[in-house]
Amino acid sequence: MTAAVAIRGVHKRYGTVRALNGVDLEIQRGEFFGLLGPNGAGKSTLINILAGLAHLDAGSVAVLGHDVAKDYRQARRVLGVVPQELVYDPFFNVREVLRLQAGYFGLGRQNDAWIEELLQALMLADKAETNMRSLSGGMKRRVLVAQALVHRPPVVVLDEPTAGVDVELRQSLWQFIQRLHREGHTIVLTTHYLEEAEALCDRIAILDRGAVIALDSKQGLLARGMDSVMFTVHTEVPVAQLPTALESKVKRRQGNELVLQLHRRDDAIADVVDALRAHGAVITDLHTEKPDLEDVFLELTRKERRP
């Protein structure tokens, strides 16, 4: 079966800046796929190439088998992109913007029923006749989502879709996107809210410095993480000056709580307890915490930056 998105050996430079450095990635049909990375990792550049807004220097990108450069009309017809930036036309109201967007794909008034459904699902119905200039930032972002979906694309890319929006919108948006996913749409999500990616995505790629540094299922990525062990020690113990062997494992310290991050294969809790006691600590409580996606993300990206 043809992949929803196939990215092969993609390179992109902006002057002396290497934005993408040989990215290879394949997203299967029907996946809820996460594309994560720190600022400047190359995520937006990759999405711009996918959407036809930037030209790659080498490699190829295809959406449902349609090359984004050679077969750009079909590639854009099967793709919907929600951009990170709030880009809108200030001369139209919300319903007019959606009808205009539908017209770009040759869809006339026969698409009005779907537009009304989008307005209801994204909580825009009471703003349908409101000029875009009068909308709040959160409302404008809802319109961007509706614009991306107005032609019913089978592949949907969401670039930071919940940045700066309120909790109610975030919940309603994800309910609607999850519905689209259940109906068979392929969803590609970039977000800095890693709890969203952990809750929603089946598979995740992490980019850093223009390259894929990790690509795995959510469960596979979480299995790479290190357990955190929280020690509560007597407040009079000077935990600010630990032995060197323990200092490198400190995740955070606050008051009489000391959290160490231990690797399940290499670190024995009993040895750490003995070292703390030898340092004079009186341990009053101890429990372990499994890593979340944020822990794994930070560990992988920090590793890339180590000399």
C-alpha cells in the first residue's frame, strides 16, 4: 500500500544554514503521527516542503504517491495543512473564507453542508458572519483548522494547532481530530505540548539539527527512558553537595526532596541508597516514577548536543 507520506533523503539549505540533512521518513495511511523537535530542528521546513511552500535541494517527498514537485496539483488536493502562523484574509467573514477556500479545489455550494458541520464542530457557528479581523487569536486558529479541512483531505498536517488557545477549544479540537482519525484520515502533528503527542500519537519521530534522531512507536520511545527515583531526605542533610557519582544523576532538587534519574539497566537503587546514607542523608521516603515522553525527548536532544 502506498504510504500517506514518503520522505526520501531530503536536504534543504538556507544560505549557510543546513535546515534538513538527509531526512528519511515514511508515514503510513491511517496513522496518528507525531513530528517533534526543539526550535530550529527543521520541522516547519519539512512541512513547508510537504505543502509546496518551499523547494527541497535534494531528495523527494510524496503524499499518497503524488510527488509534491512533479505532481503538485494532486499532492495538494489530498493534503490539508494547519499552519503555525495566524494567516488570514481580513476582507471576508468566516463563512466566506471557507467557501473561498473550497473554491480553490473546485468545490461549489455542494460543499456547504460540510462547511456548516465544520463550523459547528469547531465552535465557530456563532461567528460565521463575523469579519476575520474581529476574531480573537484562538478563534482565528479555529478558522485555520476549518480551512485545512474544507476539501476533506485524507492527510492532515497540524503545525502547533493548539498554541495559544484555551482549554475548551483544545479539548473540542482534539475530539474532532480524533473523530477524523477514526474515520481513516492520516494525522501528522507537530507540537511543543509533549503530553498531547504522548496521549494522541501512535508513532513519533524526533528531529534535531535537521535530522531524524529517533523514530519509533510511542511505547518504544518510552522504553528508552530512564526511571526517576524520588528520595525524600531529612531537611538538615546538605543534599546540595552530593558525591560526584550521584550529582550526575540528579534530575531536580527542591527543599527536602531529591529526584535522581536512574537507568534501569545500569543503576541499582540499593547502591544509590547506600551512597546517600554514606553522605549522611536520612531517607524518609522513596518511590519510583516511569519516564514520560518529555523525559525521553529531553534525554535524546541533550545527547545530540553533547560534545
